[in-house]
Amino acid sequence: HCEHWSAGSKLHKFGKCTPCKFHRGRRGCKDGLRCRLCHYPHEELTYTAIRRILRQKSYEKRLLMESLAKPTSYGALPPGLVQRAPEDEA
């Protein structure tokens, strides 16, 4: 049914969604249809399993962000840039 869908439900049919732990709760999800997590039913998952998935995805995202923030070689110029030789002052 459409009432379970959210923006994050688009990946459900491919098995690549992340279930929203709030949608199944008493209060429901405050983001509703705008939620980036999947609101489609995941009966096979317990609350603990959903929390485990969220922790794992958060960890993977943190590792990715840390790897993007680290320079590959200290002092190296970005590709395509060349350092000019200093001009002689004579």
C-alpha cells in the first residue's frame, strides 16, 4: 500500500533500502513521506536488526567521509596543476 512508502522506499524493490525504525513505532516517523529511510513493511526484521543495519550504514558513511577528508599525499597538487619554477630575480 502507498501509505507505507516514503522517499527512502524507492530502493526497497532492489533490496538496497534501509528500514525506518520510527515508522513502526507508536509515534510513527516525523518525516513521513519525506523520510529518506524505507517505510515499506519489513516484518522479517526485528527492532534490534533494524538498529544494527542503521549502525552499520552510519559506520560505513563515517569511514567514507573520513577517507575523503584525508589527503592522498601530503603537499601533493591536485591532478592537472603544475607547480611553476621560481623566477630568477637577476
